[in-house]
Amino acid sequence: MGSKHNKKRFLIVKYTLNKQGTYDELVELSKKNVGPGKLTQSGIVLDLMEKEVLKCEVPGQQIATDMPYDTIYTHFHKTYGNVLDQFIK
């Protein structure tokens, strides 16, 4: 990718309901801007470069929409730490 993507890094999490009635989590890392369609379909969107929460809606959970970036990032870093560290470089 060209240099225009050097300062763009997003963590995108989508939730889908499975047959057991629980939610599956699909995590995506992107260097492209998050458009309105992807933003609507996603549950959580973090801007990893600006360190801000663009969206935070988890199905079945009472999560404040103003949850701090650090809290959400730390949660996902526990599971995907190596991948996130490499992606941000």
C-alpha cells in the first residue's frame, strides 16, 4: 500500500449470532478508512493511530458508548497483542 495508508490503522470487530444463541466475534485490521457501511455493520471500531473509539456497541452487553479507548484496546490486546503490535508498526 502507498504512503497515504501509513497513518491509518483501524481495529474493526463484528458480532454475529450463531446457532447456539451466542455471539461470534470477527476481528479485522484495516489500513483503509472505515466507510459508513462498515461502520454500521461493526460493533466496535477503534482508530489505532489517533487512539479514539469510533464505535462501541456489543450485543447483549451494557457497555457505555463513551468507554475509554485504553479499556477497549487493553481487552483486545490480551488476545491479539502480537498481531496488533506488528500491525501498528
